Amino acid sequence: MVPRYSRPAMTAIWAAENRFKIWWDIEVFAAEAMGEIGMIPADDAQKILAAREAIEPVDVPAIDAIEAVTKHDVIAFLTWAGEKLGPERRWLHQGMTSSDVLDTALNVQLAQAADILLADLDELLAVLERRAFEHKLTPTIGRSHGIHAEPVTFGLKLAQAHAEFARNRKRLAAAREEIATCAISGAVGTFANIDPRVEEHVAKRLGLTPEPTSTQVIPRDRHAMFFATLGVIASSIERLATEVRHLQRTEVLEAEEYFSPGQKGSSAMPHKRNPVLTENLTGLARLVRSAVVPALENVALWHERDISHSSVERFIGPDATITLDFALARLTGVMDKLLVYPERMQKNLDRMGGLVHSQRVLLALTQAGLSREDAYAKVQRNAMKVWESDGALSLLDLLKADPEVTAVLSPVKLEESFDLGYHFRQVDTIFQRVFGRSA
Amino acid sequence: MVPRYSRPAMTAIWAAENRFKIWWDIEVFAAEAMGEIGMIPADDAQKILAAREAIEPVDVPAIDAIEAVTKHDVIAFLTWAGEKLGPERRWLHQGMTSSDVLDTALNVQLAQAADILLADLDELLAVLERRAFEHKLTPTIGRSHGIHAEPVTFGLKLAQAHAEFARNRKRLAAAREEIATCAISGAVGTFANIDPRVEEHVAKRLGLTPEPTSTQVIPRDRHAMFFATLGVIASSIERLATEVRHLQRTEVLEAEEYFSPGQKGSSAMPHKRNPVLTENLTGLARLVRSAVVPALENVALWHERDISHSSVERFIGPDATITLDFALARLTGVMDKLLVYPERMQKNLDRMGGLVHSQRVLLALTQAGLSREDAYAKVQRNAMKVWESDGALSLLDLLKADPEVTAVLSPVKLEESFDLGYHFRQVDTIFQRVFGRSA
Amino acid sequence: MVPRYSRPAMTAIWAAENRFKIWWDIEVFAAEAMGEIGMIPADDAQKILAAREAIEPVDVPAIDAIEAVTKHDVIAFLTWAGEKLGPERRWLHQGMTSSDVLDTALNVQLAQAADILLADLDELLAVLERRAFEHKLTPTIGRSHGIHAEPVTFGLKLAQAHAEFARNRKRLAAAREEIATCAISGAVGTFANIDPRVEEHVAKRLGLTPEPTSTQVIPRDRHAMFFATLGVIASSIERLATEVRHLQRTEVLEAEEYFSPGQKGSSAMPHKRNPVLTENLTGLARLVRSAVVPALENVALWHERDISHSSVERFIGPDATITLDFALARLTGVMDKLLVYPERMQKNLDRMGGLVHSQRVLLALTQAGLSREDAYAKVQRNAMKVWESDGALSLLDLLKADPEVTAVLSPVKLEESFDLGYHFRQVDTIFQRVFGRSA
Amino acid sequence: MVPRYSRPAMTAIWAAENRFKIWWDIEVFAAEAMGEIGMIPADDAQKILAAREAIEPVDVPAIDAIEAVTKHDVIAFLTWAGEKLGPERRWLHQGMTSSDVLDTALNVQLAQAADILLADLDELLAVLERRAFEHKLTPTIGRSHGIHAEPVTFGLKLAQAHAEFARNRKRLAAAREEIATCAISGAVGTFANIDPRVEEHVAKRLGLTPEPTSTQVIPRDRHAMFFATLGVIASSIERLATEVRHLQRTEVLEAEEYFSPGQKGSSAMPHKRNPVLTENLTGLARLVRSAVVPALENVALWHERDISHSSVERFIGPDATITLDFALARLTGVMDKLLVYPERMQKNLDRMGGLVHSQRVLLALTQAGLSREDAYAKVQRNAMKVWESDGALSLLDLLKADPEVTAVLSPVKLEESFDLGYHFRQVDTIFQRVFGRSA
């Protein structure tokens, strides 16, 4: 975890305090279940349950000190926490194995992290929707291969981003569901010394699903899927960040990351407003993605478990979720305050002297009766002049002045072919599809 | 694609013939829709539709020859296919862009590939279920860290594999749904020259969902999710393959890949039956996983598209799906015919002279009234003798001969603590969870 | 291997014919050594050596047919090749193990592949050097964050690419040296049935180094390093390809991939010259990089070997080298014929009305006695006007018209601050460092 | 960075104090050079040089407080550090750009990290050498595919590990050389406002090489190569760790991670000594490797730089080096104190009743005149009996009792074929190759 790329709520999930609180919940709820099914005395179970809040504030240094002696984290915690109880403490952890606590707690943390990420995505989606409607009909040039193609609207770009992040939200919800499982099944997953009803009860209390079958641990294909999903979301962040970086290039300058009025650019160069936030997002995307391969490598544990996954998860659990949370929030901020320059968009759109309309003129000439080859030749010779003028000449003007063209298409018809509105007739349809509304 | 790791049905999906047939379907169904909504003459549309089968057999060399001139694959195909039609050929591809055909066709191929993989998973699941029930109560030692822990059954191991691949099936079904989209939206996704109803119709005909909003291309986060899912499945294959490799080790030998009676091992060493199929699966898993990162890197295309994704997909599209299909089928074969040695399992289980039961004896002593410390000391001193004998002594025998133990626990009670059945009481519960039935 | 991204010489390395020829060389040279040290009769060894060319042309189908029966590739080959010999054939492969042949042969193929790649790099370096000198003093804007910064020359950009690929050449030479080893050490690497002198002799004959110690196989950390190096080279390709893609953007257009006079752009849009080659290179870079992780995962083979690496290498061996060869050649072609537009570079450089010189004016004012704050304010107020004019105003003109500025700096001095030459004084130094010459 | 997987010396490299000290060195030495070449007054340069130690102790919170205002780390540091100087402070950073400091400092940190890692490797190599000689002739079974093959010595296994880590040492030395460069070349690498001699001087003072040509930044192919090399080393760690994990398996138990006499295994199960250190190393290897892909993705920065690499490096710079340092030290500890059980090795070797010698018997029979087929049949029928007895019968005994065998080979000759020494004749040769000495 790098502090500058973290936010408090997500960081708190990975703090020792939260981990211990979850451990305690698992132990307490397990005791509750054991009391109910008669594994331990009902009274003692109730005492343990009543002490659920008693461990707060968690004294992490004290627990660490015990662990330094016992060399075992769960035992250290239980020793410390047990002191909050009377003799009923002896029922704690009955028939359970450390991994029951550790793995279930990790999944609770991941589910908590997913909840924050889902909320992050909701905020991003709200911003994208607002700005998409704001620029629903703001004309801008569509580019394939970085080269001008045909007109689109800036709102369409944002609607596409919205659709992509809506897919990501759905994926993350599925990944959260996958990871939100509970296993309290003993040393090798046979429930040899613990009743499966304990697992079911704890799961219910913690809002988890009982793991249908675990070994000593919860199977790591679940975690692999979880981190793979984060990697996909990170890649979508990179895509939108890259779009902004392109738009802010000096020669394009159709949009800019927000720059406060008082903010000083690079010394005396007022144009030096760098898209540093989206560049940063590009790097953070690489980082989140880097968790995917080790998470996949973690799946093939030996037999009923080996512990190779653990060190990996100590890194990627916090790093991938904290970084993704930060990145989503940063992206939301960027899109929320993005400075959009419709005039520059129009200027760039016009830069090619109307060449972006040549396809449609071609179509109009064909529909007016010219053969495709003939129509092509007429458009092409005028288009070349415009191109060679570097945008100084206008294709429409040249066509209007070309008698072979005007013989077939009247100036009015020609002008119609240069109508941007033609390209935007289906914007409502697309917005309807993406947002369920077009206005 | 490496021929030795491929199977015909999946390979055929990626053959030029299949690609061209899908292209033709897209063009034909698009024409049908155009006819219906009046974009082109209804009669001509019907003629085109009637010629749907006319392109078979596809003459790939002829199309390649045309492409060598036109330098454009879709145009080359249309030129060749158009000859199967009369003058109505001029309506083909009206208002469409090459990517409409290419991207939709790729998704059809990926959906077809997913269907085969889903069927592969079904076969694997059926085999795992059959063998799990076959060995539902076959005792074997559970191992954590490669070290003997407590008893499990071999059927439980297989049930765990079943649960994991059932999750993978669900993930793949979701990934298939993600990828099964259709885009016919023109050069920059605005439907400038094509009616969205054409897209909807083609999607319906091909069993796809219309892409809510595309640019020139279908967004690549869908493909990233698809290949990431294949990577997770591959990792699960690695896990089960690794289990078999471990079980087949000379010192363990609890199971072996099938070895036909006549098959000759390494020259004169009859023990030299190598788990080469599962070792191979381990390698193939690495290969399938290697598609994940480039698929993630493909997401951030520039603006309305760049073509960097295309070369990547030409490799990973066939390679990842063909290899995974082969790997799943190979794994199914391995598990179907796996030679299982219950006697060796029992022998290994007994190898430690009953030490695997020490936990339970400890519990029994405590329940019989000894303090935990006291019980521990008594078990420990006997356990150490067994351990030092390298399994020659039996823990049960020693305990029966230890008067301080028998003073608390009768021989009958002691024997109960060594009952394997105790560990397997919940096997039915687990099978019920995994298979929906326990017998 | 995808045929469209392959070239014949590299592909031939991975063809069965070449593999079999290398196998034969290994067997023949091993026999030669055995004859020399008396392991086999000297006469027979000479007969085998004399038959070195006899296996050509290699009849691959015949060998495949034998393998279909024997299920063993090396035995199948030896059976077929042995027929070219008399009774001396029985000495072939004496005391050797299949992996001695397979692993040494793979390394020969990788070394051959490296030789082609080194030659590819040499061609690329030659082109970069030629074009760097051609544009040594062609002014262009340097950009950080995609935003105009200060002037550089186009030749400098190319010199930087040259320096990077010269590093890659050095890395590849080291990787080739790593991989060019020979192991003929028997079933577990102990030379139990083969004299180490055989290994030394074969190594010498094949231009390899004897592997100091092998197990059954050559250790895979060597291959991991090899493929990691290819991944670094691929990333450098991506960098230069990305530079070209940026330069070709419609709004920038400082350079373009070569476009033959007769070549037809997208229908009637003459500006639609897409940087498809460099986009393709970006994708190919992702693909080559994807070999790195599986190559790293291949290192940890079990004990004296497992065969999981083999399937991985059947893919990445050919794919990574063939693709990288193709990519290097394509990049060389792109850079060789790159259309460079110095006028557009100058135009873009001037686009900001001289703001790129503001830093230097600031310095000049400070050196002329103004405080830094004072100088900054004077430059800033004029710079803002230029910026707001979108390049219509000129900073030099405004400064010349600002009496508070001219009170300190004469127009001549001001003009000096706008001299591009100032920025290029060290170009010779840099060229000297990179090329060992500056002219 | 995860504290439990870190060691102080490496962690200190990445602490703010160290970074600031390096920044100061760069600034001070740059001033020194500027004084020498007359860019700034020589006296002032000497004053700055004289203050080299003056910044200690570095007041990180004070610098952070300034950065909170200036939003610029280098300026914040210079503001704070400048207070240690008189008016000569104004010469600090003259003509330099932030990246000159940041990038050079990062490379100093990476070189410092490499030095620690090289020392780590030296310690590991020393341990491996000592233990290899200790077990130079300790017989143990060699395994391919996890199946018994032919005898090796435990010392040979360690010699192979030594050879592999010696290669890694060489690779790391090369990677260190690559990364140990210095760039002080101004905003776009043209030395517009700084003399190249400053760069050369600072490089010399810091033990670096001047970067032949930089843009605003040092090219990232260097860093990619550095982290790729760490990934290879991590994979070698995984290989040796996996070997130990295999050897410690209950059924194998030829070696164990050190377990102190007083250390308590899992409650009452004395056999439960888990190879947790090497399992942990397996996970840490995955983590170090995960830095490779983002480092490769960092290479293709846009134009003269974008800042996407920076956030990635803030993670992987510390994480990969700290974790690798920890892992190497842990591996050294494991190998240093590894409990080796030669008796168990011999027992496992004998487990197959001498089948591991069947190859050599076969050879002896052939050399004694039997046809290969005949010899094979005789060995095979006896070998099968041994195999079916699960090691209870002895191949040597059976062969001695087989008159058709003894008719050709005397008991003495037969016994010679079962001599382990035969397999170890070349151990000296191999040790000579690996260690330059065989005793």
C-alpha cells in the first residue's frame, strides 16, 4: 500500500483492528451456534455473545506482544480476547481450525472492499451519466487509428464509458458474491469436530454463504476470479484515462483535467497543463492488473492446502483493492470536473475542410444516379484539393463550384450532406439503450 | 495453435471456412432486415436470403487470391460471395463497416467456442461426480503443507474438484453471455448509415444480444473478461492435475494415470509410470493463462478504435480456446480412467502408526476429565515414541499399555477414538451440498 | 504461429526438418566423440560421422508414421535415421537420454533464432542511425505528458531509439550466450553411462557451451531469462511504434507510415492514412511479452525434471521468436520509409506563438538583473495573452512591445532567446555518445 | 511493503531519509561541477559542497509540510535544504529539471538495492557450496516426473542450485550495471540549460554511468530489464523452495526445514512439521514476479515522457526489492540449517528393491553377450516381481536366483551392477565445473 494512493475507508478494512473485529465476530457467532445446538452450554454461549462489543478498542500492540511469544496469530488474539470473558472462554474456537477464522475473515474483508468499490462505481456511473447528457449533442470528431473518421458526440463517448463501467459493476457484484463465503469445517474440511450448522449460522450472521465444501481452506479459484475482475475494471479505467490524455494533447485540446484558476502551471508556460491525473491512473491500472497473475498462480495449492497463497494475499489483498478504490475515485473526480471545450471540438471537426462528410456526399451522388465509380472520382478530385490545402479550402465550397457535381446535386442537397445532425439521429436510441432514457 | 494439443471441433471454429460462413450469415441477415424495413427492395433481400447456403463449399484459396489484390479481407470475401448472387449483390454490406462484420463474427466464434467448453465442463463434471460417489467413503489421509493431517475420503477430494468446476461452468456461462453480442453500427458506432433495427435483427438471428453502444468496434472489456475466465478455469485444471501428480509420486502412489496393460514403461523399470498427462496439463494451464494479460492490455484502445487488439486476438482467440478444450478433455480422460489404489491410501493413512488420531484422543481425555495440559502430556509422550519408530509402533497399542491413560479411558473408548468413521459423519452433508444428493 | 506475422527464415528454424537435422548432428557428433575416447569402435564412429549429410532430405511423414507406433519422438527419428547406416547404427544414442537430444536441440534452435534477431536488430539500428543523421537538426517540439515542452530535434528522437535498441542488442547477445548450452549427461545428469567428454565435444562442434551441471534437463532459468529479454525488446518496439502512432494523428501529422502513391486510402477520405503497421506492432509487442510469465513459471520443475515446461515451449518457442522477428523487420521497414514532415513539425512548434521559449526569456530577464518574481510576472502576463489567442499572437512580438521588458532586454537580445539553435548546441555531444560520431 | 517480509537495510533504502540524502548529493555534486566549469561562482560551489552533511538528520515531516503547500516534492525539499545554506542557495538546481533528480535518485536506490541483493546471493551461494560439499556423496534417488529414476547425490542437487544462483548473480550484476545511470539533461534531454559535464561529474561522484541520451526521463527499458531479472531470480527461489517442500512430505521426509528442539509442532502430532518457510517463499516468488509485467508496460511512455511509470515504481521499486531480499535471506537460512536425513534417503532409494539399477543390469547382460531383447525379458520378469511385492523383494536377490541370469553374469558381476558408486564417478567432474574445485 502506498499512502498517497489510498483512501481511509478502504485502508481501514485492511487495518489490524478490523481484522481482529471480524475474527471476534466469527468466534462469537460460532459460540452462539454451538450453544444453540448444544455443543457447549447455552448460558456460556450467551455470555460470549454478550461480550461481542467488549473487545473494543482492540489493543493491537498487546496482541502483537502475545504473538511474539506464541508465534501464532489466532492463538495470540484468542488469548488476548479471552480475557474479556470469564471461564466460558474455554469454549471459544471449539473444534475449529485457524483457517476457519482466517479464511472467513479474509472473505469478509474482500466483501467489504467490494462494497466500497461498488459504491465507487455507482458514483462514477452517476457522473458519467450526468456529463453524457450534458454533452449528448456536442459534436466532436470520431477517430479510428487516431485519424479523423466521422462525427460523433462527446456524450456518446461518455455513454460508451458508462456502458463499460455498468458492465464492470455487474462483474464486480458477481465477484463479490463468489467471494462472500464462510468456511468453518475444521482441519481438513470434514467437519470432524464441528457441526456444519455452526458454519451455516456464522455465515448467516455475517451475510455470507456457507462454502459448499472446503479443504482446510476456502478454494482459491474464488479469489482468482475476484482479482481477475479487478484487473478488468482497472483496464477500463486505463481506457477512459487514455481517452482524456489524448483529448488534452496540445494539438487536440478538446478537454482538460480540471485546473483551478489559481493553480500555477509549469512556471511561465500557461499551456503546460499536464494530464497528470489520468497518466497516474494509467500507471495504477497496471498495478491493479499485476495482482491477476499471482492470484491465478495461487489456485493450485497442494492437497488440502499449502500456505503459499498467504504471503501473496497479504500484498494483493490490500494493494489491489486500495489502489482500485483510489483510482475509481480519482477517475470520478476527473470526469466530474473535466473541462470540455466544444468550440475546440468543432474546430478540430472542421479542420479537414469538411472531408469527414465525403462519404455521405458519395452516397448522395450515387443515389442521385451516378455510378459508384463516377461519384467516387468527382468526390476524390475535390477532396484531394482540400487535403492538400491542409484544411484551408472547404469541400462544400469546392463541390458547389464543380459543375459536374452541381449538375446532379443542387447546392441545397449538397449542404444537406454536410449536416452533422444526420450523424446524430440515433443518439437518442443509443442513450435509451444505455441509460433507459434519452432525455 | 499446436496440432498435438488440439481437437477437431474447436479447431474448425477457427478455420477460414467457418469465419466466412459467419460473415455471410451476418451479411445475409442484415440484408433480410434491410428488406423488411425498406432500406433495400424486399425482393432483392429475399433473393439474398435464399442464397444463404449458396456459398458452400467456401473456396478459401479463391478468396485469398482476391485479397492478395484488394488487400482487404471483407471486400475480398464479398467480391467472391457476391458472384453467387445476381444484381441484388449491390445491396450487400449497405451502410455497414468492416468491423461490423469482423467483430460480430469474432463474437460468434467465441460463443461457439464457449459452447464446446461448456460441454467439456459438463463431461468433466459428470466424470467427477461418478468417481466421487465411487470413492465417497474411500479413506485417505488429508494433507496440509504436504504433511499428514487428518483423514478425508478420496470422494471428498473429487467432490471439491466438482464444486470448483461447477463454479467454473457458471463463470464461463456468464463470460459467454458477455461475449455474445452483435454490433452493426457503422464507422464510428453512430448508426449514421444503418438502421439500429438491422443490428437487432441480425443479433436475433445469430442468437446474440445487440451491443448497447459500440464505437467502430465492440468494446474489449468483454473479451478481457472472457479470457480472464479461461485463465481461472486453467488454474483449476492445474490444481487437479497437481493433485494427481502428487498422488502418483513413487512414495505416495495412491493413484495413477491410466496405463494400459500392454503399455511399456521406461525399459526395464516397471515403476516408471510417469504422470505425463497431468504434467502436460500443468504446462497447458500456464499457456492458457498467458492470454489473460494481453487481453487486459487490449482494452484501452485509442478513441473510437485502434487495431492493436487484432493481432493479439489472432493468436489468443484460437490458442486459448483450442488449448483449453484439449486440456479439459484430457483432464476428463485422466479422471475417468484414473487408477485409484485404496489399499495404498489405507497404508499411507496407517503409516504414522495412528498419529493422525492423536487430536481426537486428546479431546476424549479432556472430556473424560483430564486437564488439557495433562491430557496433552500423556498423548505427547506416546506419540513421540510412535514418531521415533517411523511408524513401526502403534499409538493405540501404546495408549492401551499406558496405565495413566487407561485409568481414564477404557480400551473400548480408546478404540473409538481411532475410528475413521468419526471423521466421515458429515460426508453425506457435503455430498448433498455439492451434488444435491448423497447417494 | 500466425502465418501473416511470420517470415520464412525464422519459421524454418522451427520446422520439423530443422529439428531433425539438429538431432542428427547431436547424435553424429556424440558418436564421433565416443569413437575418439574409445567408448565405441573408432571405425564405426567414422562411418556415422561420414553419414552426417545422409539424412537429407528429411522424410518427416515417414518419421511421424514411426512415432505413431512407438509413441516416442526420439526413438522414431533414430529408427528412421538409423536406416541410413549399416550395423554401426547400434552405437547411436549410446548411454544418452532423450532429453540430452531434445534440450540441446532446443537450445540450438533458440541460438539460431537469436542470431536472426540479432541481425534484425542490426538492420533496425542501421536504419535508425541513417535517419537520425538525416534529421539530426530537424526541429520539432519535445512533449512531456503529451503537452508541448521545449524544442528537440527529430534526429534526437531517433538517436534515443537507437540507444535503446543498442541496449537491446547487448541484452539479446547475453541471452543468446545463456541459452547456447549443451547437455549430454544421461537420465539424471550424473553422466552415469556417458563420458562428460562427449558433452564437451558435441558442445564444441555445435558452437555451444557445456552445461556445467544439468539434471535430466537443462535448467529452465536460462530459458526464462531468454524470453524475458524478448519481452523487454518487444516493449521497446511498442515504445517506438507508439511514437509513430502519435506523430501520425490527424492533429499532429509530423510523420506518417509510408503510403505508396497509388495506394488508396479509405474511399473518398484522402486523410485516412492509418498507422496500421505501428498499431499492429503494438499488438505484437503484447503477444511477445505474454511469453514471459509462462517462461518464468517453467523454472520450478519438480526434482530432476517434470515435463510441464514442454508444452509451454512448443508454443512460446516458435511464437515469441517468429513474432519478434516479424515485428523487428516491420519496424525497420516503417522507420526506413517513414514519411517525415519537417514543415509540419515547425508549424506545430510555432503553434503556441513562441511560448516554448518562455523559460529561456525568463532566464534572460533574470540574468539581466530582474528578480525572479518580477521576471516571472512580466513573462506570464504576455504568455497568457498568447495562450488565450490560441497561437494567433506571438510571444516575441508582445515582449518587444512591452516597454518594461525592452527596458531590460533589447529586441536583439529578445530574439536571441527565441533562437532554436540554443536548444541544439549539445546535439553533437549526444550523437557522439550514441553513435561514436556526430557527423 | 509488508513489514513481516522485510529487512531493515533494504527497507532503509526506500525510506524518505535516504531518498532526500540522494537528492541532496545530486544537487551538491551538480553545484560542484557547475563551479568547476564556471556556470556558477566557484566559491559558492565550494560552500554548497561543504554543506553536504548539513542536512542530516533529514526532517521529513518538515519537508512534507512544505510539499503540502507547494505540491511539488523536489521544490519542497530544496526549500527545506536551502535553509542550510547562505545566499549561495540560489545556485541550487540551476538549469536542472525535477526528473534529473528523481530519476537519478531512483537509479541510485535501485543500485543500492542491487548491492544488497548481490550480497544476499553471495551468502546463499556460500551456504549452498558448504552444504553441497557436506553431502557431495550422500546418495539419494533422482526423480523425473516425481517417479524414482536413477541415483544422484544430495550434494549434486545443491551444486545444481549453486550453479543456478551463480547465473542469477551474474544476471543481477548486469542488471545493476544497466540501471546505474545518471541523467542531468534538462526538460527534454537536450542539455539546453545545463552542461553535459555536470551530468558526467555527478555520475562519477555517485558511481554511475552518464545516460548516453535521455528524454525528460531515463528510458524505462533499463528498469524493465532490472525487474525482469528479479523475476528470474524469484523463479529460481521457487524452484529450490519447491524441492525442499517435496523432500519434507510425510512420505518422502528426506529433509526438513530446521525445527528447534523446543519448538512445538501442531499440538499432539509430532510429525506435523510443516515446510512453511519454503511454502512462504513460493508465494513471495509469485509476488516478486508480479512486478515484471507492469515494468514491461512502463517502457512505452509517450513522447519525451509521461508520468504513468511513476505510480507503478512507487509500488514495485520497494516491494520487489524488499521482498526479494527477504526471500533470499530466508532461503539462505533454510538451506543453512536444513535437516538432512541420509538414512531416509537411502531407505527411499532402496524402496523399490533395487529396481533403480535395472537399467545397468540390462547393460551388463548385453555386454555379456545377450541380445537386447533377451536381456530385457530376463530383467523385466524379475523386475515385475519386485514391483508387485511393493519393495519387499530384492531385484538383486531374484537375479542371483535366476539361473538364466547367473549363466551369463556371476553373482559378483551382478553385485557390481548394484553399486551406487558407479553413478557417482563423475561427481568430482561436476563439482569441479561448478565450484572450480572438487574437494
